[in-house]
Amino acid sequence: MPALRVARLDDVPAGRPTLVEANGLRLVLARVKDDVFACQDACAHKGGPLSEGRLSGVRLACPWHGWMYDVRTGECVLPGRGHRVASYAARVEAGEVWVEVP
């Protein structure tokens, strides 16, 4: 998959989800310490905007019904396993955030 520059690292505050668009996809970036993770912006439950949710460590909660996802994998950790959102490889190079998207 090609990697696209989606943001400057300075524009992705630690602990706060950030909405970006890449190749027509709405993605939420989550900065945890020095790492940045990327997932689809729509909750697997009812499509809530994860970019408007709350980030606590590596867990991102949907603002609509509280479903929680591990931003490293996209896996739902609350209310239960088996659901997930798409996750995309992300990296930081020279202060820029790159995400591999289809």
C-alpha cells in the first residue's frame, strides 16, 4: 500500500484524537507518547465519529455509545471482542505523519 503524508506531528496533539482524510478515507490519528496510530473514523457499532471520542492511553471511546477500541490494532475491547475498525500502518518521519492506505 502507498504511504501518504496526512499531517504534521505538531498538528496531532498527544491524548486527543485527530481527524484526517487520505485517499477519500476519514481516519482518526491517535498520538500515544511518541507513537501515532491510524484507524477508520467510524465506530463498528453505529458509525459514530471516533475522532470526536475520548482517548485514554491506547483506548479510544466512541462518543455515541462508549464502545472502546485499541488504536494499535482497531480491535474493540469494550463491550466485547469480535468487532473492529480498520487500522492502518502509520509512521513519523522528519516531523511528518505518514499512513499506508489502500
